[in-house]
Amino acid sequence: MSPGSPWGNEASMNPVKLTVQWSVYVKWVLIATLIMGGGTDGLAQESVAVRASLVSGALPVDDPNAAAWNGAAPAVFPMSPQVHWPDRIQEVTVQDLTVRALHDGTQVAFLLEYNDPTEDPDDAAAIEFMVGDKKAHFAHGQPMLLVDGGPVNIWFWKHKDNKGVDMWAKGFGTLRPHSHQDVKAKGEYANGKWRVVFSRSLVTEHPDEDMQVTPGRFVNIAFAVWDGRKDATGQLIEKGSQKAVSSWWYFRAEPPPDYSGYLYAGVAAVLALGFQFVLIRKLKEGQSA
Amino acid sequence: MGHSLIRPIIIMGVMYAVLKFVLPNIPGSAALPSSLILLYLLLTLSGIIIFETVSAESKDAFWGPMQKFLTGDNIGGLKPFRYGILIFFPLLVGWQTYNATAPSGQPPTESRVIHPAPPGEYTGLVNPVPKTPENIMQGKGFYAAFCSPCHGANFDGKGPAARGYNPPPANFADPTTIAMLQESYLFWRIKKGGVGLPIEGMPWKSAMPRWELELPDEWIWKIIMGEYDGAHQSPRTWE
């Protein structure tokens, strides 16, 4: 150290100078914090993803009104008339869809809620998933011209049948029920609102046809709803591709709590503390030498 | 001597302010990613360290205060600050490690190219339909029938069918949409629709119909004229 160092003479202890140094160092620490913090990551947006909370005990697969659903975070998705395919529609009843999900490590259940002024036998709802790693167009996995797309897995429910139908499609006109039926569904109508529960095991024996749920991994999800009302001539207004649809969003079954991050952080902090200790000790040895 | 530390701190602070707040506001520039800012600051710090340690005197002047601060010898009223730093540093390392290793609960990030390059056969196509008031009027009529449910009667992307779609329908009144594009580009996008986008355009998310299956080319060219006229925009040209 040079003999003229301000840290080693009386002048450096002048209160005015100290104030200046303090303010400089505080600013420096703030700047370092900002840099190390990596900027401002965007906060999670609600209604970008449906998250299935992990619960213990039986899932309410047959009860859309079960109290257990109150513990599931709702995600709200806007709906549009289906316009992509030529047999389109310009106006639909359902404008928004609220979705909740739960899983118990072996099964997953979704609750779809939406307003519908009338209870009709042809009221229907569906959930659509991408299958595997290939991207699929949100309109029934419609073939894309420059991209090799994959199929979609569709879970369908209609009021008059009140059961789930497990289906597959790779473009409009290709929709067909699976030979295996793994999906359960049940709807209940009350006070101008439909509540429909879909459920299935997280994984199936048909990964090429069914969406597979791996806790912690996001998969693409979309929705469709048909209001089964009829026009003056007795014809269904919403039917087939004439329906309310959503865009692709995300679904994730939440993984069990993972505390390893805290362990790694603790180890790193202890190592940093040790580094400081060794460094200061070496510096002191150097000073005394 | 106190200047030996204050000066590098000021330089680093000014450098950070320039990178974070000044550069992004220069026309044609954009906000720098935090990783790039960190890299530039590390380069600046390296330069400062090299400069301040070229001679034995400057080296002592540079490192001396830091050594005294760390060892706590004769630093008087700065002792509480020293303890604060010694506690803060391990906590900061732990926090950064947690952020780096904790599993992310966020959906995958998506980066969509809004105007991807069209296939070569569409580049430079010229609208073959004469730009007459009648043709523009007819194009607006086709637009009202086929496009306005999503793109809006006011060409603003706020049609009654738009609300559920992500990405939202283009707002033609926005100067960053059709005003930046040539008519040939619109012809490609209308003709092939969302499913005709390349992978960087995320074709699986676009609701845009493949209008070539429903409309003749002449109607599409007229729709393009109607769109530009209705949105009070002009096609981009090479002049």
C-alpha cells in the first residue's frame, strides 16, 4: 500500500468525505445488484397457461361442483368464432372460458366453465392438445404448407351423451374417435352456466395418438365450445366447425415441490463465505509479512 | 488517493448508464440485453484494472484501499459497511445460484417473426388489376365480406371475431404493418393464409384462412387495393 493512501490517513476520516464515499458505494452496490439480477424478467401472465395443482386424495372427476375445484387456480381464455376453415361462423355465444385443473400424480382433471343462456341437448365442449413434439395447427391440426405438422388429440363432451369421447385429427375432415377411449367427462348446468369436467390418466399406452402429461412439462392446449341452440327453422346454429374456439395456450401439471434450488443456493453461499474468509486471511498475512 | 477508487467507480457508473439508458434511445438502436451489458462492463472493468496496475504506485493506490477495507484495518466508520458487504456477497451468490438452478415455472418463450420472408415466386409480383375507383370500391366490398370480421370494419384489427385469436389479426392502420410491405407480400399472405407461413412465423397459431381455396386471384388483388385505401396507407416501393 502506498503511504499516501487516503484509507490510511486522518483526512479520509473526514465526515464530509465519508458521506461522499458512502453514497458512491451505495450506488455501486445498487448498480451491481441490477446487473447481477439480470434485468427485469417479465412477470407471469395469468391465462397464458392452465396449471394443474398436485393434490392428495381422489380427484373430483365426477363432480363439477366439488369444493376441491376452489383450490385450483382459474385461467380465463377469450373465445372467437372459428374462421379458419371455410365452413365458418361469424358470431358465437360463448365469449370466455374459465379453466381449472387438478392432478394427483396418476390422473388429471379439467373443469371448464362458461356462460350459456340456455341448456340444450347439443351443447358441447372440447379440449384439444398437441401430440408428441411436432407442432400442430390449432384448427384440428390442419396441414401446414411449409412445416411438417403433427396430429391433435381432442377430448369431446356433448350434453345429450354426457360422456367423454377421445378423438384424433390431422386436419379438418380427418376427425375420428380412438379405438381406445380413455377420457371421462361429465357436465352440469345451473344458473346459466355449464361446468364440465374432463379427466384421464396422465399417460396412456398410445403416445402417438394421445397427449401425455409429464408433471413439470408444458404442453399446448386449446378449447372449443358449441352452443346447441337452434334457429327459427330448427337448425343448429353452432355445429361442426361452426363453433367458438380459442388459440393455443399452455397446460402444465405442477411437479412435486423441488427444494434442490435452496440446497444449491446454501452451498454456494457457504462457498462464497469461505472464499471471503480465505481471501481476508491471506490479505492479513500479506500485510503482516 | 481517494480518487484512485472513486474514478473507476464513476467510470463504471457512467458506462452502465450509457449502456442502459442512453444507447437504447439512439434512433435505430434497441435495449441491450442484460448479458451484453454485463459483458461490456466486464471489459470496461478489465481495462480499468490494467490501467490502474501498470505501475507499482498506481497498483498500490488501486488495490490498497480495497485490501484495507476487506481486512478492516483503520477504516473507522466504514466498519458497519464492511460487515454489510461481507454478509451481502454470500447472500448475493446464493440468490444468483438459486435463480440459475431453480426449475422455471414459466411457459416456453415464443419468438415469432411477424413478417417472415415470402417464397421467392411471390417476390416482385405486381398487382395486375388497374387501380380504378371501381376496383378499389369492389375490393373494399370483398374486404367487408371476408376480412372485416377479424381485421375490423375500420381496418384496425378489431373485428368482432378477433378477441380470441393469438396472435391478433393485423391492424392495417398501424404504419408498421401493410405500409412496410409490398402488394406482392400481401398477395402471398392472403392466398396461403396462416398455414402457409414458414416455421419462424408460427403457422400453427395463425387463424388466417387459406383464401386461395375460396377466392380467385383477381379478388385478392382487389382486396389488397381496398385494404390500402381503407387504411389510408400506401404499399412499400423500392424507390
